[in-house]
Amino acid sequence: MKIRVPNKSLHVQKLLNAAADFHVELSGDKDHLFAYLGTIKQREERYDRDISEFYSEESPFERVVHLLCLEESLLKGETLILPFAAPNTGDPVACIDGHKYDIEVDSDDEREYPSSEFIGAVLMLKYLTELGEVTIATGIEAESITMTGVTFEERSIGSLDSPAEAFVRQFIDQESIEFVNSSGG
């Protein structure tokens, strides 16, 4: 799934808050939100540093500031990574839209669920300055076998693409829906 929408039509802060709420719901941990909701660079750095360095007894004010900084980073051209699905354990996977979906972890279709290195499904946001638009695409987060790093790949997340698109459309002004370009990833 990949859609492009005029920046002014996307409610970025509402989308970021939904992602933050989902992270807290999944983990029960609001103290490490900064490590799990960020730019590609920030997410990669969490593997290079002690997770306790990200500890923060987050106040509502700190959360607001963090999410505003993320929007600013987006507008500067950095790609934001937001969780779409819980970590892949082979069970029905909880998703940001409040539903659980069955996925085939051991699928022969390596394109849909590529390997045991697959961690989870993400949403990737990128601002296209020259067009004044934001692309929102699905992707995967994968971890190296030695757990020395993480990578993000923009691509289809198979059966989760449709729920991802429906979820994202909630944060787009209805009058601009006709300007959204949607395509498989």
C-alpha cells in the first residue's frame, strides 16, 4: 500500500498520537516511546545504544513535544516509522486499527512474510517537498539474525495492506480523498 496526499489534508499529529497510543497499549510502556516512534535514523540508533538511555518518565508535555519534533523531522525530509502491527509471533497479530489479523508466518510466499528476521509491519511517512505531499507506505521492520541492527523496507505487507490503507484514510480530510493516489506496493 502506498498513498500520496497533500500535506495540508493529512492530520499528522492525530496519526502520530494514534501510533503512540498503540505502542503504549502493546507494550504497557510509555517510558520508551522515544525509542519506538521516530525517524529511520532514530529507530536504527536504538540498536546501537542501551535502551535505558531512552528512558523518560514521560509527561503529557514531553509526548506532545516529541510528536511535534517528529512532524518537524518529516517536513525536513526524514522518513518517519510508525508501528502498524504488533511484533510477529505467528499468532493473530494486533494492529493499530484495533483488530487482530491472522498471518501466515511460515508462508512459502517469501515476498509477503520474508523470513524469521521479520519483526513487524510499519507505516513509513515521507514528505515530498517539491509536491507538498506526504507519501504513506506500508513496510516491514526486520532485524539481523545477530540482532546488531534493524532495517526498514517499503513494500506490501500482504493481507495487512487493506487494513493499513483503511486506517490511514481516517486521518485524511474527506474532501481531499479524491486526490489520493493509491497503489499496491
